[in-house]
Amino acid sequence: MVDFQGAKLSLGHVVQLWVKAFRQSLLLLVQKSSQPKVPNPTPAVLAKSSADVKESSPPPKKIVDINQPQTCKNNGCGKVFKEIENHESACSYHPGPAVFHDRVRGWKCCDIYVKEFDEFMTIPPCKKGWHNADPVP
């Protein structure tokens, strides 16, 4: 006899209960795996369904005062500027993405890679242009 949660059960009865629970869990697994899988909708299907629901338009550009301080979103710049002082060589930045791979850091645009993060932060920007307050996509 085995004491199971205050009840006296024979060892054979405990084994039968265990086998029954095991079979039920297997049955649930088989039922779950035999259900047809619904494929993920393709981007074209998503585009059609979202176009049917509502015509989407790009968000309106925000109107900013030319003397309002803004932060440049170009890679490697991050300086605060005023639109009135912005010109074609005001910003020094990296047009390409930053690369962090296997202990190596650098910029893809100017093909400079270093091992230390402090060195990465001191890599000089490789292009000049206008400051940009809009996030880069």
C-alpha cells in the first residue's frame, strides 16, 4: 500500500493512474500536432487587407521654428543645432551603419574597424552634409 495524498492505494493502482495520465498527455500532443497549421500571411496579403481597411498616408512633417534647438539624428553626429544655422557642410557624420561583430566595431561606410569601444567613438566622420532632425529610417 502507498499513501497518496492521504489515501491508501495499492502500487498497481498508482501505476494505472500514472499510465492513464501519461496516455492523456500523449493524446493531447497528437491532437495538437495533427491540427492544420495556418501559414503566416504574406506581405502582399497584409498590404491588401490594410489598404481595404484604411488608406494610410505618411505622418505629416512637424513644423519647427528655425530658431528652435534640435538634435541631429545622423550617425556619429548627435549635435544640437538651429535650422537657421544649418548649411550643406554643418554636419560631420557616417552615412553607413555602425558594425558590431565578433569584438570588432566600426563603420561600414568608411571601412574602418577597431577592437576597443573607446577607439570606435573616436573614429572621425567620413562625410559632411546638412544636419537632420528627422530619425533616419
